[in-house]
Amino acid sequence: MSNDGPAITETTAALARIEEIDPRIRSVCAINPDAMAEAEARDRERAVGHLRSPLHGRPVLIKDNIDTAGLATTAGSLALADAPPAADAPLVRRLREAGMVVLGKTNLSEWANIRDDHSTSGWSGYGGLTRNPYALNRTAWGSSSGSGAAIGARLAPYAIGTETNGSITAPAAACGCVGLKPTVGLVPTTGIVPISWTQDAPGPMTLTVAENAALLDVIAGTDTTAALETGVNGRRIGVPRDLWGYSTHADAAAERVLSRLSAAGAVIVDDLALPALKEIDDDHVLNLMLIELVHGLAGYLDGRAAGVRTLADVVEFNVANADAELPWFGQSLFEKALALDGPSSQQYLDAVDACAAAGGAELTRTLDTHGLDALLAPAMAPPTPIDLVNGDHGSGGASDSSALAGAPILTVPVEMAHGLPVAVSIWGARGAESDLYAIGRALEQARDAATGPLPEPTYVEVL
């Protein structure tokens, strides 16, 4: 009989499961060689009564755009593969200070899916193609593809993703896990390869809402677990119907969610709309991200001992290494970003104003006018087949509102459609994480009572 402590036991099991299952989905792009030593140290602390946090000794996977000392942090690009960061990002320091065991890094859509108009989610030059554990020919979405797929495949209980717009929400929906993009600024972004300083946020990805809240509390210093069991009785949940209608499967699942929440005492405020969100010029949204990318990435690369120092250097690297970096799609968004004016330009200021009007102002007005605690809509259509030749196929989504507002959004899986996960997203005002978790937990409990949790993947080849 083994005398190993819980950290050693769980870490050993996680590493064995990664070795057995991950070759089929390719969600983990690097293993921490010190993972077992970290687990042993945490068990020694436990043995003398020293527990750093409720997640002491628990294993966690980290998206490969978050600096982790001594481990490759690449954003999926070979340009950063040979220059591991010297120090942990503050977010990773918080995980270690809480006693968590870093298992390794997860693959992502290269450069967090901001490289090309016709990219394929889950593919990177460094990590290859991450597949959906529920159907290997289906997308895991992205850009936090590896984090979502790893949690869906039960490779680890906790993972960290990052989101600008949809990058936690989409893989959580596709892979049947819970994902939260927190309020922008709640969790530090220093040491994370950036896209947009107004929209980027790292967040937790887990199998359950309670585990998600516990991980957020570690990385944000919050106490959201206290709100988990407060329920939905009397809570007012708005339904923006103009964000529905792109998938009969997703719509039907969300309707069942609304019925269950209503039965649990929630007040459903139906037939709402977010017109400013629909009317915004897409060029404003893209310009804001691309202008912030050029300048934010230069600042990040200044702290890395890599051969690339600017976005222009990355573009040149990709051309020079086209066989490895550009076999399936190009870098049209990078090239467009380099042609735009800077953050002091009128072009940028106009984009900021337009995004604020269609994001924070619209969300605040809708919540306040109807006295709402949150909004709810289908998260995504069931995951589509992978298409490396043509790139991603559109699949809907509900993340634009929260992204432009810098507000939190929680995605919770609710059922299966022909063997594929389907989820809903819940979002609200900045700082509303506890409210979202309370609604998400009630939703999860109602789902489990009606149909049970989502089944474990079977890793089938096709569907």
C-alpha cells in the first residue's frame, strides 16, 4: 500500500493520464520536469500541518502564453520556443504561493488567434493541432484550446486560459468544461503575451463551477466561493434574443436552462436586445485590438531574450520559416496591424469610443433599465469539424458584449447534442463574478438533477 501523500498521488495520476490520452488530442505542449518534486514538497508541508490554501497540492495546467520560469512560453510560435522566461508571471507566482503543482503548459491557437483572418483554432507552429476530446475531427475552439481540451479530457482538475473575446468561452463550450473570463484587471496580466490591454484577462477552466470559483480565488485574491450556494431565488436574468438563433441545438439547450432557473426561483426577463452591440462597425473592434497588439507585444518582448523584439520581427520570422509557421494560413491580421496608426491617433480614439458605447455603456444601460443581475444566452453552436484548408467555420457566440465592456463572462456546459457538448454563457457588470457563480452553480445543480453531469469523452475518431 502506498504511503504517498495526496499531491504525489494526484500528480502521478495526472501525468500518467496525459501520457496515455494526450497523444490523441495534443492539449499539453510541455510537461514541467519538476512537477513531482513540487508535489513531494507540498506533501511534506502537509505532513507538518502547513496548508497554503484550499488548493494546496492540486495540479494545474497553464496556457502557453503565460510566463512560467524555465518552461517554454511560446504563444504557440516557434519564434519564442528557444528562450524560456526567466521568471514566473505574477499569476503563476500566485498559483505556486497557494501550493498548487504546475503540471505543464497547454497548447493554444497561435498568438491567441490574432494572426490571420482564416486561421484554424487550436493549431500552432509550436504545439501542433489540439483536437476536441469528444470527437477528434471536431474543433476544440480557442484560443485556450489546450486548456479546454485538457479539462474536458480529465487530464487535470484545473487549468488557466486567457481571453480577449471568446478565447475561454469558446473552448469551454466545445470541450464541456466551465470557463470564466473575469473582469479585466482583476487578475494581473503582466508576463502574459498580450493582444489588448482593454480586453485581455486570464481565467480559470475546470469541470465544475465550485472548482472554478476556488481557482479564481487563488489567482485574484477574491472570496467568490462564499456565494456559490446563495441560489437564484429572486435573481433577475435577462435574455437578449438577438444573440440567439444561430443553432437550433444551442437554442433548445438554453431554453431548457431558462425553464430550470425559473423553476428554481429566478425571474426571467425575456425578449431583450443589445442593438448598439449589433450596430458597431467591425473595423472599430478590430482596429482597437490590432493597435493595442502592436504596442503591447513590443513591451512584452522587451522583457524576453528572444530573437524577435516587435510584431514586424515576428512577421519576418514567419516568412523565413514559412514551412513550419505558414503551412495552413497566413498572417493577414499581423500585416494589417503594422499598417495602422498608433494609440495616440484619431483612428484609435474613435475605436475606443465606439467599443465603449457598444460595450460598457450598452451593458450597463441594459442591466440598470431592467434591474438585472445578469444576462444569459447560448455560448456557441456544437463544435464544427476541423478544416485546416479553409480555416474555422462560424459558430455563433455571446462573448462580444462582455469583451467590449471588460466585464466577466461565465460559460457552463448544460447538455450533449449528438455526442457534442453544448453550453450557455452568463455575464454581467464588472465585478459581478460572485453573482455569475451563484447562477452558474444553481444552473449546474438543476442540470445534474435533470440529466446528470456531462459524460466523460470517449475520444472517437469522427462524428
